[in-house]
Amino acid sequence: MKKQRLLAAALTVSMTVGMGAVPASAASFKDLKGHWAKTDVEYLADQGLVSGYSDGSFKPDAAMSAVEALLFCARVARIDAAVKAKIANAWSDTLADIIPYDMRSWAGPDLSVCLEIGVVSVSELQSLANNNGLLGAIPREKVALYLARAMQLSDAADSLDGYSLSFRDKDEIDRSLRPYVYLLSQYGIVKGDEQDRFLPKSSVNRASMTSLMRRAMDFMTLHGITMDLADYTDYEWTGGTITSVSANASGSARIGLTDPVNGARTLTVPSYAVIYQNNMRADQSALKTGVYAKVELNKSGTPTAVRLGRQPSTVTGTISSLSKTAVVLKVDGSAKTYKADRFTAVKAGDKTGGTELLDKSRDYTGAVCLVDRDDHLAAVQLTGGTKTTVGLIADVKASGSSSMKLQVLAMDGTKTSYTIPGSAAVSVNGSKGKLSSTQVGDYVVLTVSNEDESKITGVEVDTKTTYVRGSVRSTSKSRDEITIQDFDKRKNVTYKVPSGIDITYEGEKISLSKLDRDDYVTMQVSKTEAVSIMAYPGSTSDEGTIRSITYGTTTVLEIVRDDGTVVSYDIDMDDLPTIYRGDEKSTIDRLKSGDEVEITIRYNEVSAIDATPQSANAKGTIQKVSLDTSGTTLDVQLSDGSTVSYRVSSSVSVTQDGKSVSIDTLKPGFKVSLVLEGDQILSIEVDKSAAMANQVQGEVLYVNRSAGELLIQKSSDSSVVTVNVASASILTSGGKTLALKELSSGDYITLYGAYDGLTFKATLIIRP
């Protein structure tokens, strides 16, 4: 502790004198007249990035300490003040373990930036602090390392191969630091002296550091280097290893991507999208197979920027531990930590998403990791393992020849349906048994596969233990009693509450007196005595995205929460909840799969639904509709020209002008707006004019009489379509019959018929 206090005091003096606590304008630096660094110092001083001493000097030839150099490097990044404050807050606990309290007030914000953008690692900073290295003079070769990292050039330095340093004293440079020195010398950031020496072990003074900072910032501006910080950006993105690249005539590029989470897919990168290679602006020639690409997407899902990294590696191993920020794998007997952040794609079972799926309670056993740089996880597929879920049986029905449909009421009142296959091990009171409708209300434990939440491997039913559900009417600490309104008996019932039993509220232990009137409780009881009490708010809310709506006397609304959990809510069609959609009062038939919803539940009954329609993230034209025993497949030509096949389940909402229509009404030629999640259609909105998709209007561009075809430019969207008119009747608007030879280029006509693939087959043509 004494050592830390001395270090803090010494550093406070160093920073007050070294960095300059009192800002001074460029004109007041009395010791810069005729100095070679005068221009650079004054330029950065005017921007508030460097300052002088209280006596009006800058002391350009004073040696810099390591901490001063780190703070200068942090300022190279030019982080926005608001973001910098958030970064400082995020790293405050870490810095508290490394540097003393009084140092954090002036060094904390910039050192936090250094940790966030990778100028220095936690272990490196810890080592400097423990060995008084923060106070010591910093050698030039170390400055090259920190500055290259601050400029986001680590990938470029690490990928160097076959480079040659020209400095006369190159052999004196630490071998591990040579790539950074070489790179910065090539870019003109660091230079040698008059004798072409780098002097790697020499210290750096304030003037030299300021000039390095100026040249680094100018280089970053010239090459478009900006900070792309995972925790401080919110744009949509996708990523993967590039598998193919092809140029389009429009100047755009078509790239194929693949990763363990999203599999293979293709993207069209517009000509205006910014390409970054090694964090510097490049052109489309940098798009090469084998490298990792992180693609920034706008709200329409169109790429606006592509950041290219090194060739990623694939690592497979056994999971040692899991958290929201890291996956620890055992590979060939050794443990390896891989960092996760917002730019990590995660697949857990049948769910895809981000780090919210890195759930240690799921007991995953293995992982396939795509590692893009510095042990950073670009993508990870979690495999194996099971989880358990508990609740009370709400309903049991036969489903198929051997399977059962089980509805489970969780302790918080959430109801979820499961299909129990005939292969699942079912035990009742510890012995092999079977599911029965007589078990409604009994306690159940389900063993669920992590890889497929619909796959139940085990069911344990306890029919001997009694549970009751209800709302709290009153509690009495003096009498150790609780009175609830029993939902099944539909009357108030009082139970004794022995001291020492488990009483929880939303999973946290509380005392009996902390329970409030109207709280929702699930209680394990023995005759008239409570054994345990699990309480939740009487009125709760849930949020997610509607996955399906199954209409019936009781309509089932199935939603997917942000963490991938799927839950369902029953809605009594004779007692509907209050429904709002898009801030306007609505009705249940206007809800759509894909809507984001907040559901209010009071005592396990849905009392209100507030829906927000998702904006369509894809538009296109249906090219083909295929029906088979397993459902419907749509081939849709998207607005970027690609054609994608989608399987459409019966639960997908299909609407026109906001009103539900049958999926069977979809036909080739219909223009549709889609809400997509990955390769799944959540909802389809049919263009208002789609009812006239059997009608084409436009100008005749060419008459192919021998083939019986017309080339038409449609008036609706100026697109060109070939129309088969071999079997069509041709009439004037007055009813006169015409022959095909009487049609010519420039005629404006209306055609009726239907699409056959990409060709419109006309049955009737009307010419004014």
C-alpha cells in the first residue's frame, strides 16, 4: 500500500509538470522559439490535446515517462468526450486494482481508452505499475508498439512477412517490436537520426512525442482510420470468411460469406460502400477469399462498410467455462481463452444471436470457434449439454402415435408447450411411469437438449407434493400466516408459515413481511402449512417478437424473447385484452408475426398487448410458389437482384393493406415486403396492387410475331418483361378484335393473365 501511495504521489508531480495542468495557448510557450517541434506543438495545443506548464513553458526536451506516452497515444484516437466518459466508467473497477485512487482522477480516462482500444493490455499495465515502469522513461521501440496499436495497425504489423528494416542499428531493436517499428517507418511516422539510427533503447522527449502524435493523427485522417469499438456502436452487422468474390457491371461486388453460426450466404456490396483493409481505406480489390469480413449494414440491410481482417482460424474443443465476455476451451489438454463481444455471432442449439446466448447455466459441452484476431471470437457454435426447466403441469394431451403434448406453467405464471417424444424417459415419483391428464397441477422437471429446445430427453413428475397458486391477500408476521386467493378453489385460503422456510421474490430470498398484497405466488404446501413460497409481481410484463399466432377459440400467441427463449400466451377470444399496434388501438386480427410486443400479464392472464410493427427489411417479387405436404416455398427475387427460396410456415402472417389474407392467395408476380430474421420469414405484406398481379400495363417495346411474344416496359416500375401472347385475345377498348400483327412498338396496352416463372402469359389484351 505504501508503495502505491508513493507511486501515486510521484506520478501526480510528474503529470502536473510533465503534461501541464494549466492549458497554455501556443503563443505563450516561451521556450519553443526556433525549436524544430514548434509547429506541431502549437497545432496540438490549439486542439487541446497537449498543454504547457504554469510558467508558460512547454519543456520540449524533457524526457517522457511511460504513463505520459500512454496518455498521448490515447489522444491519438480522438474518442468523443461522451464515449470517453462511458469507457472510463466501464474500466474504473479494473483500474482501481492497478493504480491508486488519486491517480485515477487525472490518468484514469486516458488509461481507460488505452485499455479499450488495445494500446496496452490489463496485464501489461499491471506489470508497468508493479515495477514502477509507469514513472520510468519509455524507450523509442516501446513507443512504436503503443502508437501502432493506438492507430489500429496491429493487424497490419502482425501480418508482415519478409520485411527488412533499413536502420543501421536495426539489430538492437527487440525482435518482437521490429514489425511495429518497420510499419511506422514505412508510413513516415517514426524516423531515424542524421546517422540513420533508430536508437531503440533511447528515451523519448516531449517534443518528439508531440511530433509523433501529429504525424500519426494526420496519417489516420488521410487513410480513414477510425475507432470501431464493439461496446460503443449500435449498427447492424454480419460477418464471415469470404468464400467468393465477383464484380457486377454496376460497380458493386458480390461476396460469399460463411461462418459456423449463419452458414453460407451472399451479399451485394455497393460501389459506395467503404472497404477497410488493416483498418485503412482500400478498394474492392482488397476483397479476397479466405479473409474475415465484418460488414456494417444500414437499416435496410445494405452493406455500407466492410472491414477486412486476417485469415481466421477454426478451433474446436471442450468448454471449460462460459461467460458473456469469453469462452474458455480445452484444446489438446490446454485451456485457451477466447474473447467475445458485440461482434461475436453465437449459435446455441437452434438459436442464433449474440453474447446473450453464452449462458453458463445451459451446461454446453463443446464449441466450434471462428477466431479472427488476437483470440477474438468472430463466431462460436455451442454444442451438447442439457438444461432443466421446472413448473406445474397445465395440460397433457396425446400428440401422434407415441408423443405427448405437455403444457407447463412456470413458477412466474409463464406457460410453455412441449412435445414429449415416445423416446423420452418419463418417471413418476422416482419410478418409471407415463404422462396422464390426472397430473395437471403436479410439479414437473424437464430435461431439455441445448441443441434443440423442442427435444425433451427426460420428464420427472412429482404427484405427491402439493402446490397451490394464487394472489396474496394478506400476511401476518405475528401469527406467521399468509392468506391467498387460490386460483383453483376460487376462494381465500390461509396457511401457516413456519420460520426458516424459503421465501423468494423473483428468485431473491425475502422475509414474509416483504410480500405485498396482490403478489402472484406459487406455494408448496403440506395440508395447511406452507413449505416454500415463490412470489412474483401480480402484474408483470414480457417482451419479445411474435413468432406465431394460432387462431382458435383460445388464440395462442408465441413470442421469442431477446435471449432466444420461446414462450406462449393463451388469449380468450371471448375476453380479449386491450391491444395497441403502432400507438393506435387495434384488434387481435391486426397483430402480425414479426411484431415486437410488450405483453402485460395479470395473474397469468394477458391483460394488454402493445405491439410495434417491424419495418420490412427486404422487398421483392414472388417468382414461384411451391406447395407440398410439408408447407409452402416461395422463390422471391429481392430488390438487389438475387433470388432466395424461403420456407413459409402456416403461422407466418400474410397481410394486404394491414388485413390478414390467406397464404394460398400468394402468386407469382406479387410484390411483397418481408420481415426477415436470418433466412426465416416472420411476416409478409402484399403490395396493395397485388390483387391486380394478373394484370400488366405498359408500352410495347418489341413484337416477336414468330414466337408470339411481346417485350413490354411496365408502367408500374419501368421494368421490362416478356409476355407470351400466343393464346391471347386482342381487343380495342371499343370491343373490336385485332390480330397480333396490328400491334406495334409504342402501343400502350393492358394485358390480363398470369405469371409462369418470369414470363407473363396473357389471355386478354386491350389496346385503347
